[in-house]
Amino acid sequence: MSSASSDVSKATPAPGLLGWIDARFPLSKMMREHVTEYYAPKNFNFWYYFGSLALVVLVLQIITGIFLTMNYKPAAADAFASVEYIMRDVDWGWLIRYMHSTGASAFFIVVYLHMFRALMYGSYKNPRELLWIFGMLIYLVLMAEAFFGYLLPWGNMSYWGAQVITSLFGAIPYVGNALLEWIRGDYYISDITLNRFFALHVIALPLALVFLVIAHILALHEVGSNNPDGIEIKKLKGADGHPVDGIPFHPYYTAKDFMGFVVFAMIFAAIVFLAPTMNDLFLEKANFDPANRLQTPSEIAPVWYFTPYYAILRAIPNKLLGVASMGAAVVIFFFLPWLDRGKVKSIRYRGWLYKFFLTIFVISFIALGYVGMNKPTPTLNRAALVFTLIYFAFFFFMPWYTKFDKTKPVPDRVTFHAH
């Protein structure tokens, strides 16, 4: 009876303006498929906030970025002064700039936590391989977006950081120098480079990012959300055709995500108003000085979210091998669905081997980030090499330890008890 009435309501056009729109655009259909009648598992926990928060931060970055471009001038002679003008003379310009700079770090924080949740609960495993690939493409584009945006303030750290990072492409055999010149548009970081990076940061990459996010959400809603038990809720449906262990995303999870957003907004606002530089983590002191090709900062290091990969680069004496290892450290994530031979998805039912390797992987990633933020010393370089080996061991040994790990039996229905 309930299923029949539901079908009738879908067939009956909505009255008024909504009905007029639905006759010309599938608005109500999209809302049903992706919000009100998209059934998500009942047992989502704290770790499932970060996907929606990433979408919130993306919107925040686009809106604040639009307002920043209204007063920013992408020219070497004017870029730094235009940022100062935004900070000092534009009404609320300082707030918009700090929201954008804080948002960049917030984006990586929520994305890293989102990725960690996928590692814990096996959200990359069948049937979500393509969903994971879209997510990793988002991560790559986000890294490029952050790098290109880092040069735009034309501060001294921006200038020299871009000089160092772009020079890495010169280590590629045969095509390195040509590729380096193409990226910069010149023999060194110049006005042409700034214009090129501005176009990529403001137009090309945001379009790619939005497209990939839409593809990521569509893929998610096609295969269904994973859950802390790693159970496919679509396999058990009730008389109404809906999963018995699922609830409509709206209003249940929209209300829950709103509470997560409120907490996030409070933390975000505290940083923006009280500590926008986060003691050089979000904005370095050297970047409050204009770019000067004759004055190198005492220590050139990327922003914190790139420092794990920077530490891998520094840990290997050979420049080409270091660049290759840094690239491999990111690209290897794409192969997780095929490296993991585990019989279960969730860490709740995996054995001690997977838990051990995941723990030391997280420790190595954080340790590499710390090493990358500090000046290189023999001790730190040795530590970086050790943690680099641990980082790659997580992936290289995964087919072995996931295959032979002793797993627990997975329940037929989702559970709600604490783990």
C-alpha cells in the first residue's frame, strides 16, 4: 500500500511553480534521488561528517575567491600591493582573505580525515573503486589548486616556494627542462608565471574540481554509501523496496550534518578571528614581505599540508629518485582497491595485522609532516628516510597482510554498539 501510494505521488505533478519547473527540469526527481529518498546506512558515526564538510569548504573557497579576484591584480608589479589593499582598504577585505587562507588549510584537514575514514572502513573496495578514483582525482586537483594559489600573493615565500617546487620538474629526464619552461612560461618565476598560475587557480582547476565533486557524488549515490560495518545495506530490503538498515538522507543526515557544520564553523571562526596565521602554519611570516629574487628566505618549505611529501623528497639524496618517490607517494593511493585483498572492509572486523600497519602508516605520515616543516639535519634526514620506508611498506605489503590477516565474522545487519 505504501509503495503504491509512493508511486502515485511520484507520477502526480506538483502544483504551482514547482510543477512548472518539474515539467521543464527534473528538480523534484533529482531531490528524491539524491536527498529525500536516497537511503544511507543508519549507523553513520563521527567520521562521516567530513565528506559534507569538504563540500561546505569548497563552496566557501569559491565564494571568497570570487570576492578576492574583484580587487586582486595578477601582475608582478601589482600583486603584493593589491593583496595589501584588500587587507587594509577594502571593506571586510581582511576577513575575506583570512577566510580563504584558513579555508585552504581546512580543506586539506577535512579531506585527510575523509581519506582516513575510507582507510578504516574500506570505502575503496568493491563496488566503490570508481568512487575512490574520483576522490583521488579530487585530491590531485586540490593539491594543484593549492600550489597555484600559493604563488598569487607574490610574497617572498610564495616566490621562492614556487621557484623550488617548479624546479623539481627539471629533474625529469629528456623533457624536464622543456616542461619546466612550459610550466613557468619563462626561464624563471616571472610576471608570465603569475598570470598563468592565476588563470589555472581561478578558472581551469575550480571547474575541474566542481566536475569531479559532482561525479564523486553521483558515483556514491549509484553504489550507495559504505558504513562502519562495511555491510551493503542494499542487499536487504523491506516490503516498501527500501533498505531495512537505511534511512532517508534528508531530514536525518542533513540535520546531523548541520550540527557538524555548526561545530566546524565555530572552530573555523575562532581561527580566522584569533589566529589566522596559526603560528606560521597557515600563513608564513616571510610571505608578508614582497617577492624578492635577491633575498632567499632562511628556510624554504611548503605549507603544512604538503610537508609529508616534501620530507620524502628531502629524504632521498638523488633528485630524480626523490621526485619520483614524492609522486609515487600520492599516485599509489589510486591502487588501493586492488592492493587490498582483505575479505572484510571495516577495521572493526579486520585482524591485528591491518590495524598495526594502518597505525604505523598514520604515524609515519604525521612524522613526515613534522620533519618537512623543520630545517634538515642529519638526524631528521635519517628519520625521514625511515618513515618514508614505513609509508611505502603500508602499500607494498598490503596484498600480503590483508590476505593472511585473521578476520572476524561480519554481522548480517548493521550494528550500533561502540567500537
